[in-house]
Amino acid sequence: MNTRFLALELRRAVRNGRYLIFTVVVPAVMYLLFVSLYGGGGGTFPNGLPIPTSLMMNMALFGVMAGPLSIGARIAVERAIGWQRQLRLTPLTGSGYLFTKGALGMLVGLPAVVLVCALGAVKGVQLDALHWVGVLVTLWLGAIPFVLMGIVIGLVASPDGMQAITGLASMLLGLLGGIWIPADVAPDWLATLMKVLPVYWIKELAQAPLVSGADVKQALLVVGLWVVGLSLIAVRRYRAQS
């Protein structure tokens, strides 16, 4: 991974106002909205997790998902304008390019997690220090499959359809993965579908120390399969275009 290239890419991402609004501001605002509507009264979900804590994880996960998806999908634009061809004239290797994009996706997913969790603390989410660290780290590492998903989209999609595809992917993953409709209150058919997607299992890992009955082994297996599968697709597509 080329650190200078990563720094350049990070500056480009931060200067993009749409990134800041959609991946950082929107999850924070939605958390404040939802917690004001549903977080009062000390209610809990059937698994025992307090509603404000669950909403905090959901909105942080949305930011972790949306940012890396959009960053990876920018590869489609770079393919169209010939930026990848220019990079091949430099010492940057193909693997270095993909690793840098992956690291960039991880970095842009971090602010949303930190901001939403900070708001959660302000709004009364009570966790001990170890659990706070566990939630933050688990949700942030949960960006990995979405980084890879964004890269795959960037390698297969046209630049004209990139924004539509990433927007639709974010909405569908949020809806079918348990962000907008928590699995605890979803119909049986939807709850079954949620368990195919990494979104559901990343939250399962994040809340595992706080609830009973969390299936950590299953969560690691499903997320791991998504990571391995998407990695293989990304490498194969990049080699095919080289």
C-alpha cells in the first residue's frame, strides 16, 4: 500500500461535500431523530438491548456501510477517465491500488461510527469503557465487506450508473439487513433474509457482549464468507481489466 497515494485519495474524499453529508451527517441526524421518536421511556427490544443503544448501532452501521460503498464505487469513474491507466505507469502495483482503496474505505467509514457513538453517549447510552471500545472497533471493522462490495461495484459498473447502484445498494442493505426494520420485530420471512447479509451479523457481533444468545460463530462465518467471496471477485475483475 502506497501511503502517499492513500493521503492523496483521502484528501479527495474529504473535499467531497456529498461524502461528508451522506456518510457522516445523515447517520448522525437520523440517530437523533429516531432516538427522539422511539428512545424514550426506557424501552428495550426482545433481546434485552435498550432501544437507544440498538438505534445507535444501526445508524453507525449505516454510515460504515454507505461511506465505503461510495468510495469503492469511484473506481468506475477512474476507469472511465483513464486514471487507472495512468497509475500503471507509476511504481504503484495493482495490489497496492486495491489495498489503498480498501484502506481509504476503512478510513472514511470511521467518522460516522465515532460521531454516532458520541451522540449515543450524550443521549444516555450507558456502556462501560471496554464495551464502548468493543462496539466502536467491531462496527468499524464491519466496514470491510462493504469496502470490498464498493470495489466490486466500481470494477463492474459504468460511471453513469454508479451513483444509482450505490444508493440502491445502501437502501436495500439497510432495509434487508435490519437497519431500518430491526430483526427483533421483523416478520419471519424478512428475519430469515436478513441472516444472509453481512449487515445483520456485524450488528450481532457488536451487540454480542451486551445480550444473551448472540451467535458469534455464525456471525464470523457469514461475514468471513462475504469477505472472501468479494475479495476473489475483486481480484479477478481487476486482473481481467489489466
